[in-house]
Amino acid sequence: MTTSADTGRRSSGNAIVAVLSFAGIVVAVMQTLVVPLISQLPTLLRSSASDASWVVTATLLAGAVATPVMGRLGDMYGKRRILFVSLGLLVAGSALCAFTSTLIPMVIGRALQGGAMGVIPLGISIMRDELPRERMGSAMALMSSSLGIGGALGLPGAAAIAQHSDWHALFLVSGGLGVVAIALVAFLVPESPVRTPGRFDIPGAIGLTAGLICLLLPITKGADWGWGSGTVLGLFGAAIVILVSWGVLELRTDAPLVDLRTTARRQVLLTNLASVLVGFVLYAQMLALPQILELPKVTGYGLGLSMVAAGLCLAPGGLVMIVISPISARISATKGPKVSLLIGTVIATGGYALGFGLMHSVWEVILVGTVIGSGIAFAYAAMPALIMGAVPPSETAAANGLNTLMRSIGTSTSSAVVGVVLAHMTMTLGEGTSAAVVPSMDGFRTAFAIACLVGVVALAVGAFIPGKTTEGRTAFTVRPSTEAAAAAAAEASAERLNESEPQMLTPKS
């Protein structure tokens, strides 16, 4: 018999899922927000093309640093509190970009927007803390997939605004969505009682930030600086030295930013490696398909669509993720998240294989994009369950932050590799001053072949992840209800905290 209390909890759970998923999608939109403007940015900002590319690079770097740092801060000081900080960065960055037309303020604003990427791992962790076990799978799957959903849905919206309005309106809209997300979180999302006591690892945060910048900067700027240049090679070398030193430091720290011993567990390590590869597979089609849709028909393969029409053609790939996520969660609950991950990599890889023969009409491109999006949804939805099946509740935000970082490294690498392929495999349209160099069909096929190969490697990595393990069947799964939290607190310490303060839970081995 369903009681009014059960109905109230269900309604509250629905609201939490809806609000956090909306916040995740809003943040993920930042990935594709300026894509329609990329070719115009040098003119709009009165800068060179190389300098204007920092508008994209700054968001990437800031997001990479923010995801593990915000996750750790959330575990220590309250996930809802840090969620407000992350969304506040998005609003502040949007406001700065909306009222400037010069390069440096724009880059700063985009970096602030990138700092909001911590919303997704924080949201996943809040869901684990607040939702009943039967709701967690589908909710976390949707939140995890919001990274792809927002990117796919943001493109046509951004294109429409950029084509029919002043480009600053893009940032006014993103800032407005951020304000709405903050208001919804304030009214409908409770603070989690699960905390990790201790001090924040400032040296660890500095070391990770320096290492990630040295790693991701040459990946994203290598095409501009030259892959064999001293700057690129020097940064890669510095990244290795810094990250190795950082790892040694973290192993010697009592309360590290990233618990490398937990990260080294087979399930976590292989899931993070698979995340890098799946992130690569996701972003390759985001770079290739819009160009095929927009290139002129005189190329022999371009479909000649407008920027808005091309964005709308790619929207089904994002919409299908909303449908697929709960299906993936059900498979994870019955067969294990490993199965969902493997299904996703097979489908996404198959989508790229379809692309070798289905690129001659608009409907074919839509089909290819939708198949790839379906596969990504299966894979992304499985990742939180795999991660949280191997980490204690007190580390969920930090662990999910690191997993989101791995996806970002994958998308960054994809952008660099596919960008190099399309830049070097080209054809020339027209003659004289009106000539234009565009990617050739062989370039797109090569990009698809690389994505297929990466998908096969992801499948192989996923096959070695430990078998049927679902959230709810592991030693680390804790439902922080009032009774459970009180029992854990009483068992952990005889000195109870004040009733008004959050309960402190420490992981059990």
C-alpha cells in the first residue's frame, strides 16, 4: 500500500533528478556554445585566428581542472554548496562574455564557464546520497549522459541565436539558464549529509592543475604551434614529470585530492581508461558530421545546409540519449553496468562503420549521428555505476569528477587528432583569390576509421572490467537515510556532532 509519505518521497526524488539533470545539460551546453562562432571569432574579437582559439581552449582547461577539484570540495564541505559555486561561475562567466568584444575578457569569461563542469559529478553524487536504491540507476544514467545531451542540443540552439541575433545573446541566454538552475537547486535539492572530514589538499590541487595544463595545452594547441615544436614537446615532458611527482605526493598525503589507491583498483582504473576512449569516440562525430552537412554540394559530398539546419539534423543524436539512458540503467541493474558499457561501445563503433557508406544524403547523416549517440548514451550511463561500485560514499563526488575529467581528456584528444586529419587531407574549391581549402571525403573517412579503431580498443578495455557489479551490490553502497547516518555517526565516534550540523561519514574498508 502506497502511503502519503512514499508519494512525497517519490515526488521529491523526481524533482531532484529533474533539477540536477537540467543543471547538467545547461553546463554541458558550454561545450558547443561558441561552435557556430568559431570561424567569425577573429573578426568579432579583433584578433588572430590562433589567439581567438583560446576562447575554446580556456573552457577546456578550466573544466578539466574544476571537475576533480569541485568533486573533492563537495565531498568535504557539502555537494549542494559547491554546486552553487559551480553554477555561480557559469553565470559570472556568461555575464562577462555578454558585455565584452575583446579577447582577454572573453577568454576569462569562458574559463569561468568551464569551471562549472563540476556540476555533473556533484549531481551524480547528490543522487547517490538522496535517492532510494531503485531510482539511483536511471537517475545517475541520465545525469551522466547530460554531458552528451547538452552538447548535442546546444549546437542547434546556439546556431539559431548566432544566425538571427547579436552574438552576445548567446551568453545572455546561457547566464539566464544558469540563474534558473541556481534557483531550482535552492528550492528543490537538499544538502547531502555525507561528508569527508579533513583538510583540502592544496598542494595536490596545484600539482594536478599544473600537470593537466601541461598535458592538455599541447593537445589543443599542437596544430597551431607544430607537433614537433620545442614548446609542444617541452610541455608534454613537463606534464609527465609534474604528474608523476604529483602522484608520489598524493600517495604520501593523509587526505589526498585524489585517492590514487582507490583509483588504481581494477574497476575504477579500467572504467576511467574506457572513459577516455569513449570521449574520443563521442567528439569525432561532433567535428565531422556538421562539416559534411554544411559544406557546399560542389564538393561532391557536402550537403549544403545552413548552420541552423545542420544543428537541427544533429539534435536527434542528443534526444535519443534521453531515451536510451533509462534503458541502459535497466540493463545495468539486471546484467551489470559492464554489459551496458560494452553494448554502447559496439553500437557507437557500428555507427562509424555505417558512416563509410551512408553519407550521401541528409537522412543518412542523421541516422549515423543517432546511432553513434545511442551508443554513447549506453556507455556514459554505465560509467557512474561502475565507478561508485568501487568507491566509498564519502569519495563519490571526487571519483566522479575524475571520471568526467577522463572523458574531457578523450574529447580533447579527439579534437586534436581529427583536426589534424581534416586539416591535412583536403581539396581546393574554386581558383585564384576565391579558392577555398576544405576537408576531403577521404579525410572524413580516415577520421571515421580512427574513431572505429578507438571504439574497438574501448571494447577491449571494457571486456577486462570486473563482471556483474551493480550499485547496490557492493560493500561501499550506503543509503544515507536519517537512521543510517545516525548509526554510522554513533559507530564512528562517541562524540556526536551537533544535531544541526551535517553528519560526518568515513569510508569503511
